[in-house]
Amino acid sequence: MPLSVAALGVDWYAGNCHKWLMAPKGCAFLWTAPQRRAETHAHILSHGLGEGYLAEFDWTGTRDPGAFLAVTAAIDFLEALGGPALMARNRALALEAGAMLAARLGTEVAAQPAMAGSMAAIRLPCPDRRRGRRPSRCGRGCWRRGRMRRSQPSMAASGCASRPPPTTRRRITRAWPRCSPPRCDLTRAGPRAEAAVMDLPISGWHAHVYYDPATTRAAAAALREGIAAGFPDAVLGRWHDVPVGPHTAAMYQVAFAPKLFPSLVPWMSLHRGALSVLLHPETGRQRADHTSHALWMGAPLPLKAEILPE
Ligand code: ZN
């Protein structure tokens, strides 16, 4: 979000760089109003004590300052990508996707657009288990399998607390030692959400795997063998060493049913290496399926979409 610390009129402002600048966690900033700098000290005192605000924070021990030193370059890079225009575009995409998902799932977004930045939170149709409230079928199922846990501050902070909170302790004792991360995905979110997804007008999916016959054919062959071995229901198309149809590079096609998407697509994302893959649904609108409906893994390639029927 656009930020003007001066306009806020605060004494201190702290923020981090790990979200939008992709910095490692711990790479953060602290702004201190001039009148507060004399009384503001680093929590680890090393060199520079008594030599002023900046000197005191300059070197707080033997740690790698590489991430801090790279921040200005990261900010320049973000600006080069579009700066405020990029921020506005990201926000618009997040709001659009949030509204679309909420409509499909029959739930709602967590905050009105005026209160949202480049992120949207959507309520999943998977109710919390609250004291005195009978859990739904979904909630009971998730709870039994130990795969969904109520969000607790202690869990959020550590990822895996040593003991469950008292109100839920008895119920999840059996699952707790596994310490698997909280999970509530669509396939476990009950028949309503599943139906909402399966109700999409998508009869199947294509993954077009692009390669260079001179340099990356072997990598494409290895990926193809992995798909054949792990996903026998996927239909492998012919090798096309020369561009065909709307495609501008050599490729082969993998056709698969929507039910394979949750397993095949993640598998490909981990095994495609440097190959570019175009994923597109089949909705009967060929041009849109290859453009606005499409997903890319790796570098997108040009497509001759104009030759496809609308
Ligand atoms: Zn296709």
C-alpha cells in the first residue's frame, strides 16, 4: 500500500521487506522520528554506542548484512517493473480473484475492497469447531484426520506448538505429535465447495510442454516418462519438433481430466525443470482457453492465438 510515514505523525514505524521485496525474513526497517532518536537503542549493543542513532544500529553483531545491503537494489527493481502502476495492477488482480473465488465457493471476502491491499482473504466453506457449536460433516472429518486445526496464536508463531490449547487438547491429542501444517484444501472442504469447483465448465485440461529439439528434448522426454509412469490416465500427444497450430515452438501435449489437476499440475511444477509449460482448460472457447484462461509454468512463449476460433 502507498505509505507516508510523515503523514502518519508517528514516533516509530517498523516494517519488513520479506513480502514484496522477497527479502529473507528479518530484513526489515525501523523509522524513528528525529526527536525520538536519542532514546532509541539497538537491542544488541555492539560498536557505535553513544555515537548516534545510525552508528548504534550500523553493526549489531556478526551477522550477514547482505540482505539489508540489497534492499535499495530491490526497491529500484520494483520501481523498474512499474512501481505504483504495478502495485495498482496487483491489487486489482487480487480483488478480482478474491471476489471470483468467494462467488464460486458461496462464501465472502474478509474485507471490503477499500480496506484491502494487494491481497485478498476469503472464507473457506470449512467451519471452525467452536465450543458449543456442532461441527459440520466437513469439520468433523477434518478434525478426525488431524489435518485442520483452529488457528491459534501459539501455532501461528511457532508453526508447531509443544502442546495444544486447553479447550481443544483432548480432541486432538492423537494427531498432535504429527505436527503437520494446518490444512484445509478444497478437496477436503466438503461437498459444497467441491461441487462448486467441479461445476466449472471445464471438460479437461491440456499441458503443452515446450522444448528445443537441439538442447532440451532429453529434459522433455524425462518429464514425459515421469507423467506416463505416475499418471497413466493422462493422454500423451505426439512429439511436434516443428511448431504446429498456435504454438511457436516445438512441443507435445498432455491431455488430462479435471480430477487429475490437483496431483498432476503440482507434480509438473516440481519436475518441469527449465521447460516452459502452457496449461489451459477446455471450455469450448479455444482462443480464451489459450490466452485469458491459460496458466504458464516457466517463461511464457508467444502464441498465434489469432488463428484460433473465438
Ligand atoms: Zn491445447
